[in-house]
Amino acid sequence: MSEKINAGTEKETLSLKGEVVKTYEYGDYMILIYKIIPDASSPLQEFYMATLDDTTTEVAWGVGASIEDALENAAQIYDSTPPFNDDDFNLFRRALEALENGEE
């Protein structure tokens, strides 16, 4: 995947590549971890993005410098976003626990 993203001015454009490096499946839901790689001329460093795919849509929830950071960021945002904050159904937390326990 390669996307051109407007970086704030008409002249600035960044080219980013993303590849799925880890997945966690929970029934009809999937947590995907992307490694995002900016082009060589970009001031950005590589980072990771955690998304939730429910078979109809895929939404980015968190980013970080590592897979663990991206999952933790996503879990915190998920917990603080209504209506999700009333539910202990946080698949990002489950994926983070699996990662920390060395599970695939």
C-alpha cells in the first residue's frame, strides 16, 4: 500500500508504505498491526498503526513507535471513546496481553 498524504501545504507530500506485520483474530473481529514506512526523503520515522476490522470496515485506533505502543495507544483511546468505554470488550487489550505473553 502506498499513499500520498498532504502534509499541510500545497507543496509538501509524503509517500508512506504500510504492511501488515501482525494480526489477532477474535471471531468476526481482527486487530491488524501495520508497519508504516515513510519514503527516504521524509522527516518521519517508521511507526506502527493498530486497526480494528469488523469485516465491513477497518478503523485505525492507535499509533506508536512499537507494536506494543500502538496497541496500548489504541486500547486507551478505545476505553475513552463512547460508547466503547462502557464495555470491557477491548480487543486491543486482549491483543496487547497476547503480545506480552508471547502468544501468536
